[in-house]
Amino acid sequence: MRRTIILAKQYWVLVLFCASILFPLPYFLLWFYFIQAVPAPNTNYHEQVNQIDAKITDAERAWPIYREAMRSRLKELEALNRASSVNKSPSEVKSLHDQDPEAWTSIVTTVEALHDVLEAVHHASSRTVLGLDLHPTYQDYSAEDQTFLFPHASMHRKPWDHGNASADIAVRVSKLHATSLATTLLPHTEMLRLLQGLLAADLAIARQTQDSERVVKNVESGLGLARHFANKRLAVESLLAEICVQCFLDELQEIHADGAIKFNEEQKVRLKRAIEGLDVFALFEPAVECSANYDLVQRFYTNNGNGDGHLTNDWLLLLRLTDQLNEGGTDLRPMPESTIDAIGEWVLRPFLIFAKPTRAEVMEILAQHEELLRQAWRPPYNRQKIQEACDQIKQAKLPVGMSNNYDYFVGVYDRLVLLEAKRRAILESLSLTQPESVHEVSQ
């Protein structure tokens, strides 16, 4: 009996010993497999976004004209920006005539010195599109655009080098972040804002001198520049386009209310043509924003060659780098607040291999989101239709870092309805007949 007990104890000791060796082995193998698996982005979503005007000929692109006109005049344009401020409306600039004569004189002198740039803007603003393609790094731009848009970029060894990055963040992860569509730099928007400031200043001078022809040319150019702001319909570009349209339509309303400037019939026809050609809703395209999420999928997930894959360690490192947490995603915290949380994160990391949704499931969800947005943002525009699409998209569970909140487009719709009403009112003031809307807008 005693011998049996001793043998039993030895048996359990042996079992525990073997278990202590064998059970952790699969876990460590899983850890090794998880750490070794890295995303391999192979789709350039910048190129896909650029397809929006890929068939446009060079003769219809405004960017080369803007670039050449501004290349040697940036200092004067920046000086005008400081004097009048791009954020000031022409009416506010015009008020400097009485409030600050010295500043007004400086603005008039600078605008006169920039006459050649102004003429180039009047010419280029009538072209169909801006025609500047976006790229993930500054090296992908043409030599002319590199010099003009990124004058100090050559000082950096790599476009994804971040001196303040934490030591545990791989260079690979920094590159994944810096070259994604979600972090695309838009330096051209600052250049176009300088041109908007030039047109606004010249319009202020035209109102002060009651030069109706000068007013018409600046309004035509301002509305054309707004279309160019929208470029690839990224949200920031579209927002700046909306601001530009608002600026010049507001001025026309003030001019009409003031009554000091009278337009002849030929000028009214030109103004009507410019305003009738303006489709304020076409300045935005919410579905384009889905491209940023598509791009993040290939930076978060592995690819098994069949369109599926699992989350990687790079996903957590990217979140640590960007600190962009999205509500409704996974419960894993990329930045633990305590030692216990940190240990828990490290223990649970390899189990991301089995996390849902998988790459294929996320791509299917995003495709549904894109279709919902395309169907909602089309004529006849309807607020309820847009809100329902946004609410449906918010219910989807996506990994932290991917956005499924498009509610701001409901606010965009509300603003554009007011802008469309203003557009119609101005057309009505220019004509005895009731103008037709570019699109039917349903409340």
C-alpha cells in the first residue's frame, strides 16, 4: 500500500513536470509566430484616389500654372497673407481703408506688385481640375513639385523618421504610419490659400474703387479656385473648398445689398454662368474617406495570399505611435496605464491571431460602408438618408484606429443646404427668372 502511494506521488510529480514543460511550449510558439508575422502593404491607395481625374489632359490641369506663377513670388504672397490674413473676408480687408490706412496702402501696393500672379490665377482657375496627384512620400513627387512643395524635406534622411518616437517602435512601423493615406500631407492647400488671399484682397480693392469688371473676374476665379481646392475630395480639401465658396458668395450678397456697384448685362451673364456651374454638393465625396481605412487594413493585418489574415503586433505599435483610439473597437489597450495592464497586454498579444474581425471580414465591412456612403451622397440629397447611412456604419465593429464615424457629413450636408440656398438667392438677384438648382435637395 505504501509503495503504491509512493508510486502515485512520483507519477503526479512526473505529470506536473511534463505539463510545466509542454503546456508553455505551444504558447511560446504562438508568440514567436505572432511576432514574426508582419503586414506587407502592396496596394498604393494614393494612386486609386488619383484616378478621380486620371483621364484629364494636361491642358485641363491648373496646378502647373499656379506653381510656375507662385514659384518666385512666395515671399510677396506670404507678406500679403500677413497683412490681410487669409482668414479675413474681402469686406474685412476693405474696412482697413478707413480703420488702418497704412495697412491698406501696403495691401494695395503688394497686390499691384503681384499683378502677374493674379493674371495667372484668373487664367488657371477656369481649368477643369487642379491636377496635382497625391503621393505617400515627398520623393514620389516630380522634381518641380519636390522643390516647390517640400523645400526643406531634403534635410531629412527618410520621410518616416520621427526623432521623438519611442525606442520600442520599429522603423518599419514609423514608415507604415508616415506613408499611409490617412496621414497624407496636403502642402498644396496652403499654397491655394495664399492665392485665395490674393483674390480676396483684390476683390476688396475692387469694391473700394467700385470696379465692377474687377469684381466679376475675382468672383469667377474664386469659385474656380474652390473647385481646385477639392482636388481629390479628401475631407480637408473639400472643407477648404467650401470655405472658399462661402467667402465669394458672401461678398456677392453684400455687393447686392450695398448697391454701390452695378453690373452690366454682360457681367451678369458671366456671374450667372460661374454660379450656375457651381455644384456645392460635388465638392464632397464621403466614400473617398473609405480609402484611408482600406489602406489601414493592409498595415494592420497579414495577408495569406487569399485576401484574409490576422492582426499583427504592428497594429498595437501603430496605435502607440499615433494614439488614435476609436470607440467601438477592440478592448485591448495600446498604452497600458499600469504594470498589471502592461503584463496583461503582453500575455494576450499572441491571441490577436484569433481576433475577430479577420482581414477578409473587415474588407467586406468597409466595402459595405463605401456603398452605403455612395448611395446616400447622391441626388436627390436627403438628410435622413445620410444620417441613416452614418448610423448603420457606426454599428460595425472595427479594430481600434479605423474610423466608422461619418456623422460629420450630416453637418456638412446642413451647411451645404444653406450654401445652396445662398447660391440660388444670388442667381435670383441676377435674373428675373427663377433659377434651377444644380441638384434637387430634399429636407
